[in-house]
Amino acid sequence: MTEPKETIDYQLIRSNRRTLSIVIDEGGNVIAKAPLRLPKYRIEQFINEKSEWIQKKQIEIRNRRENHAEEKALEIDMTAPNGLTYREWAKRVIVRRVAELAELMQVYPAKITIRQQKTRWGSCSRKGNLNFNWRLVLMPEEVMDYVIVHELCHLQYMNHSREFWQYVERIMPDYRRWKEWLKRY
């Protein structure tokens, strides 16, 4: 005996259209758009057939909202200490953190430069020079650490091989979370 499927609440919008479709709005609400004369049982049958897809989309939307709320809750101190400009302040913060993490990892960059890069958060040259975007100081600390660790790992592996990512993970086991955060935001 199979269990009855959980019914899905939905809003029905009928119009002069030929097809039946389902839309999940920003709030995770299900909206069925149906032709004027399509029987209601066909609409409900269609919704039941698509229930796994609907639930998956609702979970994605809920996770996105929760992550967004979490990011809105982050408070960033936008006041640079001692009257420094943001870039000077960023340089102090980032260089200090690079030094701490480099010491931990026992790797040593040749030079550290803080820039206003448009397309990159960080980079590592073959000579061992590291470049970082000053805006990293406006990110959650873990994101800044991920970018720094990523570039410091390039001092050992000048590629994105499996060994490189294993090294990143050894230093920062939750790096995937912050890598994804950076892609998303």
C-alpha cells in the first residue's frame, strides 16, 4: 500500500494560454499557470508529478534566503583606525594576516602587493609575489583567509591540481564553504 503524497499548496492563475506551467516565486510559493478550461484534477495531477522538483526548488530558495539573511547580519566595521584610508588600512590588515598564515604554513612570499583589481581577489606570480584586492577586508574574515590560503598554497603548487586542493583543505578544512560564498556573493 503506497502512502498518499503530501498535498502542495499552490496559487492558480488561469489565462488564455495553451500550456500548463509551474512557477516558484521568490518566497517559495507555488504558482500554477493554466489554460482557462483545463480541469482542476489535471492541474493537481501535474503538480503531484512535479512535487520532487517543486520541493527541491523550495529548498534552494529557502537556503538562498537564509544565506542572504546571514550575510546581511554580518556587520563590517567600515571605520579605518587612526584616520587611515581604506586602502592603507586594508594593506595593514591583509599583510598582517598573510604573514600569520604564511608562518603557520611555513611558506614565504617574495613580495605582497595590495591592489584595486577588477576581476581578481588574489594572484600569485611564478616569482612568488602575491597580489590581493584591498576589498578583501570588506569580506567575512573566513573569505579573506580562504583567498590568502589559496594564494599561499600556490607557492608550493603553481596549479590547481588535486595536490593543490588537498593542501588548501589541510590548512582550511571548510574552504569549500568560503569558495562557494565568494562565487555567490
